[in-house]
Amino acid sequence: MGRILLVFRLVLADVRRHPGQAVMLLVSITAATAMLSVGMSLNGATETLYRQTRAATAGPDFVAFSPGTGRTATSALTSLAHAPEVVAHSGPYRQFYTTLTAHGATANVVMQAADATPGPTDRPLVTSGTWVRPGGVVIERGFANALGVHVGDHVTVAGHSLPLVGIAVTAAYTVYPFAQMGVDGLSDYSGLVWLNEPDTRALVSPHMSVTSAIYLKLRDPAATGAFLDSHRASVDPTQATTHFVTWQDMAVQDSVMLKDGQPILVIGSWLLCFLAIAGVATLAAGRAARQTRRVGLLKAVGATPGLIAAVLLAEYLTLVLLADALGLTVARLTEPTIINPTASLITAATGPTGTTIAVTTIIALAVAALTTLGPTIRALRTETVTALADTAHQPQHRAHLTRISALLPTPLLLGLRLIARRPGRAFLHACTMTAALTTITALLMEYAQPARGYGLDGSPSLTNLKDAQGRHLMLAVTAALITLAVINTITITWTTAQEARPTMAIARTLGATPGQITAGLSVAQLLPTLPGALAGIPLGIILCLPFTAGNVTWPPAWSLLTAALAALPATAALTAIPARIAARRSVAQTLSAEAT
């Protein structure tokens, strides 16, 4: 217990001395974990939500549609209700295909005649207001959200103004805008409304298409395929007019809304993981010298190698586990909106699964281990006297390079020397810019595609929710990557400045001004910025192409080039403050500290 308390106190003291580094680590791992968790949770999320909605609304296992409302159509559907596999049914009901207008937006709509008391199968859950009553209309929740209407508003259905008395959720139809479910026009986007059965008679006109529908509950919900095969011919020998939909079909159709979202989040999470590794690796490298001296002190007072390793690794592991918990919490809070963009389903129980939690935790721990294990092992292998002395390493000098570098301006000379001594860090910074510009390019590509609305004749009056969700997710990924790129740039600049303090102090004794030192530190980050940013343009185009349907609309070339070139002034601004702070440190103080 005493050793655990000692490790805890040492870790807490180090975090208090360097809170900025702890915050950077937390932000990096939290963003990567949250996005990876949400991305993994999208797999099968729609079916889970559909099952919840089906259980809460007594959703049917099997739905059959037959054109018209005559005796032939209704008798064919009623025969299904008497099959031995059926345990309950509702209907047949009439449904009409017309239009609805609200707040200036007009859309196709499936208008279903409903009973005042729903039957045993398909009992829509009213989430606001009341169920159908004479003179009022109830709108499916996803459709209501798209229209922006609320209980008490008036909507125009089939040319008649009606008050909106309720908003409901059902599992008998696929999510908005697929209420037509392939009946009477496969490609028409439609919403769903319910009206009292007598009210529909006043709205019907000769040119309206009408269909009869029946909802069935089977003894074995998984046997919908066998039920369809055994009864299809008896209901419709030609198999040309009757349309059948199973609950499995509806779950698959509902998942179309998330088709593009999961790859965006998963790819974004891996890019964030890479940036997190780059940031943590920079922090670990910057602390290597301080860790070596700390190891020497711990060895001098009798600490064992195991205790020393625990002290060095405990801080990173603790922060990583905390960041993982924060990321999973963020995912839990944001997931309902992402996996249910239309709000047509119930999101009563959502959140990361056990598998998702395990995978994100393992990845977070792997990030910490990969970036900190090397410096920790090197510190443990250092002799006590050497660790306490922590003498500087004399760099190799090459005469021809010295003669060439003497011709360069001072800021460029200092920047190139910093890059030459730390090429791996410059490469990481270039890769950071590549990751950021990849998503920025993909975002520009996404927003360059023409909007395809759900309104009549492709009118953009009603937002295409599938495209809108893809754009919102791409925007969120881009914002997260830019945030981590900013953090990494500041971290690299500050770490480089701290490590190069003796070199910069000597340069100042030889005549370099603080402004030149500041410019030199910025140049060390600016030189790898441009090639990294330019490399992100083709990668972003490649990333976006799978998510564009049909002909691709290319954004202007100047916008892509401007985004890449904007990385230069952004990097200069981000590096100016830490570089300036490091450059203003007293030369005498720096050299005297190194001498001691």
C-alpha cells in the first residue's frame, strides 16, 4: 500500500508541475476514443433501434400491400390473417398517396386511414399530443422534424388545411423519407401521416392512388421468409401487384441513413489516433531528458527498477484511462443523434457496447505504451551518475555543410539545423498537416456536391437527411483533426524550443537577435508544413470519392490550393507565441543552468 501511495503522490506532483502536457494528452485521446467508439457503434445500431421501436409499438412482422380497396384486394389480404402462422393482425387499412404542405415546403405523403383505437398489431407511440381524432392529423416524428412542425400547427393535406394534433413513432413503416416502401413508385420520397378513417373520405379525389395494407404478427418472427414463400402465390398468383415487406426488410432499409456515416467516423478516428500518437510521442520525447534526471534521483535514494518504471508509466496510463472514459462518455451522449438522424426510431437504450469499450481501451493503452515505453526503458538503462549529470551530447560537425549553411539567413539556418537534428519530429509534423488537409479537402469535396432535397421534383425545400448527416459528420471529423493538429503544432514547437535552449542561447551570444531565434523556431515547423499540406489534397480527393454518387462535382482548384497554403500562416501564428516565449529566456540563465 505504501508503494502505491508513493507512486500516486509522485504522479500527482508531476501532473501539477506540467498541467499543460496533461491537458494535451487528455484532449488527444478523448477525441480519438469518442470518434472510434461512435464509429464502431454504428454497426448494427439501426437494427437495435428498430427492435426497440418494434417492441414499444407492437410492430408487425409482416406487411402486405395490395392496390385498390375493392373486395378482391381486401379479401386477398384478409386470407393472410387466417393463416396458421399468424397470431394477430390489424387491418386492412386504406392508404392514399398525395401531398402535404407545411411552412412553404411541399412533399409527397402516405396518408393512412387509422382507427381511433389502434389494433393489436402496429400501435404507434404518440410522443407529443394525442392520437387521431376527427378533424385532426398525426404526423410521423421523423417527417414532423423535417417539416419543422409541432402540435397545434396547421398543415395542408390533399389541399385541405388540418390541425396537427399529435406526433407519433411507428415500426410498421421504414424511417422518413421511405414511407412509401416501394409501393406505387420505388424512388418517391414520402412522409407518413395518420387521419381518422371518416376524414380520409372527404380528402379522397379520383386521381389519388390508393392501396390496402394489412399488418401481421407471426408465431415465429424469424420465419418471415418461409411465410412469404408459402403464401405469396395464394395471395397474388401473378406476383405482380401485391407488395410484401418483412420487418427484416425495414431494418435493412432504415440502415441506409447510416451507410456513409460509419466509414467517415472510422476513418476519422484512425486519423485522430495517428495524431494522438504523434502528440504523445512528442510529449514523451520532450520529457526524456527530465525523466533521465528523475530516474537518477530515484536510483540514488534506493528505488528499485520496478518502482521507477511504475512511476514513469503510471502517469501516462492514468491519463490515458481517464481520457478513454471521457471519450466513451462523449460517445454515449452524442450517439443517439448520430445513429437516429431522422428521429423516426426510439433511442431509449443506446451507448458503446462491451466490445467497443474493450477495443477503445486497448487502443488507448497501446498508444500510451508505444509512445512512452521507449523513453522509459532508455531512462532505466542509464547509469545513476550519468543520469544525474545528464550531460549534453556533442553534435557531429561536417565542414562542407558548415560552409554552405553560413551563406543562409540566420532564421533559415537555425530552422534547418533544428530539422536536421530532429528529422523524425519534422516528419511527424508534415504527417499532421497531411491528415488535417486530407479531411479539409474531403469536406470541400462533400460540400461541392449539389443538394438533393426530399421535396417534390427534387426541390431542396426539405433537407436530404442522409447527405446532411454525412456532411455534419465530415465537418465534425475535420474540426477534431484541426484541433489536434493545432495542439500538436504547439506541442512540437514548445518541445523543440525547450530542447534547443542551449543551442539558441549560444546563437544569441554569437549575435542572433530574439526575433531571429523566434523566426528560426517557426521555420523549423513551416518547412515541413507545405509539402505535408499539399500531400493532403490528393488523399482527401481519394477519401471522398467513395461517398459521392454518380457524377462528381469538383470544387474549384483555387479553393483546394488556398486551403493548403493557409496552413503556412496558421502554422506561423501557432508557433509564434511558444517560440517567442522561449526566445526571450535569459542567455545567462540558460547557460548557467546547463553548466550546473
